[in-house]
Amino acid sequence: MSIGTLLIATHNQGKMIEFTDMLSGLDISLKSATDFDLPEPTETEDTFVGNALLKAHVACKATGLPALADDSGLSVDALDGAPGVYSARWGETATGRDFNIAMERVNKEIGGIDGTQTAHFTAVLALVYPDGHEEIFDGKLSGNLCWPMRGDRGHGYDPIFVPVGFKTSCAEMLMETKNKISHRAIAIEKFKNYLIKNA
Ligand code: IMP
């Protein structure tokens, strides 16, 4: 199925810039949720796929355009996959998001990160067409947790996550390095290949 105009179902300018950059060179025109003043749906599902599909369906229905939405998070094995789909919520405070608090909580619930604890980041992209057709693209980045927090680049849980094969946390690496290996980059690459095949 070819796509003329694609709605990226995000209000996050940073994500929009990332998508625009990674999808440049393809023959599609991109619109964002902000262009249509769409409301942000509440993420009520308990899986990444469920939440990504929910956001894509809402945006597709509101605009009549094929819509792409993403959901992502950190899953810690020792915490049975938490914070998982609640990764953003663990950082919520009365005055906005603070991921130092979220990372302190991970450390506390584990009982002290010692470098042996394994975890992974997941990114899921859901593409929904006006006729209801759905496609899912996912990416995973595995690693170990580290403590104390290391580095001041990146975002979210990057300072306590060291990818497999690396000695540096995601917050210590250059953005270009992380963008080559990240869960999001893997999912976007799968999406790009799908678009190229279905152009
Ligand atoms: P959402 O996908 O916008 O719902 O947010 C997911 C949350 O997962 C983010 O707020 C981050 O806390 C966390 N997260 C997702 N990807 C990454 C990453 O690459 N580095 C660090 N944290 C991430």
C-alpha cells in the first residue's frame, strides 16, 4: 500500500525532527499531530503495541490519513519488566517529568544496581491506514544497568543504561552513536524498508 501523506501521531517536536530526518529521501509528505491540533489520547493499554496502535488509530480516524505512532520504554528483568509501558509515568512529578527520580526509583526497587542487572529498551511503531489495516515495526536495545548515573547527554533513562558491547552509558555516547544502535533506529529502519517495498 503506498502512502502519499503520512501523519506522525506525536506532539513531541523532538520526535518529529527525528522522524523527519530519518524518513528524508522518501517520497512521502509528513504531517504532525500539532498540524491538526489533535488531542493527546491517554495511554490506557498495558503493552507497547497496544499503546502505539491506540495512538495511531485515534490520529488516523481524526484526519482520514494513514498514521504512524510510537511507544517506547525501559524494561528491567529484575523488576519483571518494569517500568515498561509506565517508563514516562515513573518520571512524572507535580511540576513535570524528572527522570532522576525515575532512575532513583529503579535503583531503590532493585535494592542497589551493581552492574549485573540486565534490561532492554523497546520501541514500537504502529502504522494504521484509513481502511483499518495495521502494521507493526519494533526495535530492541539490550544492555546492563549501571550506578551511579553516568553522562549528561540523551534523555530519560540513558544515564543508567550501558548497551551490550559498550563500556559507556547511553548518556555518555555521542547522539550519532546511539542513533545507529537504538531501539528506535531499528524500528524506523524496518518501517523505512516497508515503505520502500510498498512504494
Ligand atoms: P513515550 O514513548 O513517549 O511514551 O515515552 C517512553 C519513555 O521511555 C520515555 O519518556 C523515556 O523515559 C523512556 N525511553 C524510551 N526510549 C528511551 C531512550 O532511548 N533512552 C532513555 N529513555 C527512553
